[in-house]
Amino acid sequence: MEKEKFLRNLTGPILFILVWETITRLELVSYFALPPFSIALKTLFYLIIKGSVFLHIFHSLFRAISGLFIAIFFGVMLGVVIGLSKWGKIIASPIFEMLRPISPVALVSVGLFWFGLGSPSIIFATAWGCFFPVALNTISGIRDVNNIYLLSAISMGADSKTIFREVILPSALPSIITGIRISTGISLIVIIAGEMMFAAKSGLGFLLIDGYYRHEPARVYAIIIIIGLLGAFFNTVILKFQNRLLRWRKGLTI
Amino acid sequence: MEKLLVRNISMIFGSSDREVVALRNINFSVSAHEFVSIVGPSGCGKSTLLYIIGNLIQPSEGEILIDGIPSDRGSISWGFVFQEYALFPWKTIIKNIEFGLKIRKRSAAERQKIARDYIELVGLKGFEDRYPHELSGGMKQRAAIARALAYNPDILLMDEPFGSVDSQTRVILQRELLNIWNKTKKTIIFVTHSVEEAIALSNRVLILTFRPGSIKVDIKIDLPCPRDLNDLMLTQEFNSYRHEVWEYLREEVDKTSI
């Protein structure tokens, strides 16, 4: 049953690849716009066998995860403080509204001024972009705790420290995780863009733009496939993490 | 001596230009092991009164004395059962029931032992490690009762606890509540809008007036204990109590429709 379902789900992707291969082999589009899937795949194997691509993957992953962790750390901390205090939100909200619309990719240039060429400028921009979803979701998670849970904890004699640890935090957790999930997507976007701006001479984004300048579309598409797989990997990890932490919600429709 | 004394409680909501007097001058006392029901038309402030007794709302005037001592949040000697279960969805049933004991810094082994006893008392054996959303409404309310009892408070405050379960489950839960009351000898204050439920369960029924809520009558229910609810409802005495309580209540319910 499971296997059957898995095979059925493969129909779409296989069809997609077949169309890709057919129109390129029939030369309906130019090789530079879209090389055949098989050639992109061959280049991908070549890159893997050569091995140097792994260092670039490592650099990109390191930047994405560092940025993400910095964002989660500050986002949750500030989100909790702001969410719990009345004045916190009054002061922080307008500042957030002002800063949030700034594209994090634009912040790479600011990072370059502050940190010079290299990973820190990209990590800075990634952390910036990931901070807002985490912070804003933490704030709303903390503020939306159902009053009945607070009342029932108070009715049993819980002090404010216990209420925070045992009621407010677990109740806000689904919302915090949603923020983190949004941020993982953002982190990949920002690092690729930053690397493409030559902020660092390594990483998947660097390989992409390098492949463009060398007129090697097959290499560009091979890297894009790697980026896609990386995104899927991030998504799987976060879903596993979410299911583990939110076991109590399984089957609940929210 | 009284277990609980409600003295001169008044509650005013809103600002000075648009005041709503929810409760006016409520005075009554409850003896130890007594089962007192509070009934009244919707919006009479019966739940508000219970929240005030449970120190969840500060009254505008008056005070609550437990064993002659003004009650405060520091010395909690009551368990509260809410209408909408209020179990923590992120904790398993046993962890929910252990919560009050955890607050009281009891050891993990002791907490578990006590929680298991109460799980057995409310008939939830086998559901210890389930999460609340996996349980039916009736089972959730049993768990909520066990949670309120587990840290052994003297007084149980119940706010329409069976209001959101179906009528068959309701009858079973009523019978079990009486069993629990007989076994644990708690003092129970029970808010309900059902006249039958109030008479069937209680030693005394307090009827509140419609806005502002004040005590209209305090009726002693002189029916034998322990009670068999099914038989009880057929007796002449039960029906005359029902008639009496309804007569008082109707005057107040009529006011709500104006």
C-alpha cells in the first residue's frame, strides 16, 4: 500500500523530466536556455565524482545554519520578552514594521561594509532575514495563550515562573516552530543570493554565477538540482523536528 | 465551624460612566463536606461568583474566608473544574494530573503514585499516556476532576462541569461525582443551570437573582444519601423540590427576556 502510493507520487516528476528531455532533444529551446536533463544529470555526477562541490555545499550549509541559529536565538529571546511585556510590543512593533520590509538580500551590501568580503556578511544578512519570522511568530504565540490554561494553572497555585515554563512556552511552541520553518526557506534564498553577489568566493551561489560566466548551462542546472535537494532536505529535517516536538497535536486539526 | 464563608461580595464591571453591577451583597457559608449548588438564569453572575471564591477574579467588595482565614493565592485549598475541560493539550493525562503536585514540589515517584490512584478513581485506567485530544469530552472532564483532586484540596469548585458533554455521559458523570464526593469527603460548590442536576446532587441549592446577582433563596435539600439518581428522580420529594426551585427560578428567568 505504502509502496504503491510512493510509486504513484513519482508519476508527476517522471513526466516533468520526460517533457524536459523531449523538448530539449528536439531542440525546441536553445541549449543555453535549457540543456537536456540527461546532460545536467551527467554534469551533476561529474561534479560529485570530482568532489570539489562538497566543499561548496558545506560552505553554503554552514552559512545558512549559522544565520538561522543566530536568528532563532535572538528571535525567540526578544520575542518572549516582547510578548510578555505590555510596553515591549508598543515599542518594538513600529520598529519591526519599519525594518521587516527591507529585503534581507539588500543587507548583504551592509554586511560587506561591516565585515568585508567572506562568510560573515552573508551570515549577517541571513540572520536578519530569518529573525523577523521567528520573532513575530514567537510574539504572537506568547500573546495567544488561551486564558483558560492560565486560569487553570493559577487555580492550582502555579507561580509565574512555572506558568511560563509549563504553560506559556509549550503553548507558544507550535507558533515558534512555524516561524522557524518559514525562516529555513528564507535562509537558503539569502545565502544563494549573497554568494551570487561574490560576497564570498565559495558556495553554491558562487558556483551558479561562475557557471554562467563560463557559459556552462549544464553546470548551472546541476547546481540548481543540488539547491533543490538541499531545500527538500531542510524541509524534511524541520518536519521531523516539528512532529517530534508537537506529538501532542498529532491528529488535531488547527 | 464553616469551611467557607462568603462575606459581602459585590462585583462591579466597567468604568464609572457605564457600570454593570454583576453581583450585589452576596453572603453565605458552606460547612465542611457539604455539596452546595448555585443556580440562576444565564448572565446572573454565578460563574463570576465561583471565580471570585476561587481567587481567579478580585471582587469589588467583600472577602472570602476559608477556615476563618481570608483566602489568597498563596494558600490554595481548592481545586477548580472548568466547563471547557482546560486540560493542557501538550501534557499527557497523567502529567496533567501530576501538575498540582509538581507545583507543590512532590517527588516524581510520589506524584506518579498519587496520579495513578486518582486516574483509577475517575475510571481512566489505561489512558495515562494519552493526550487530551485523544479522549472524549466525558473522559476529558474526568481527567480534569482528577487533576483538581490530586493535590488534595479541601474544596472543589465546579463551573458547569458537565455543560458540554452529551446527556447520557452527563448522567454517568453525575453518579460518579457523587461516588467521589462520598469517598473523598470534599466540600463541593457546583455551578449549574440545570435545576434537576442541582437538586439531585446537592445538600443545598442557592438560587441567584438576575442582574445584579444576589441570593434569592437558600433551599436545603433533604434527600437521603447516598443517592441513586435514577430512582431519586421518580420520588415525590424530588419532584416537589423541582417544582419549588423552578417557581423561584422562573421569576428570575422571566426578567432576562425583558
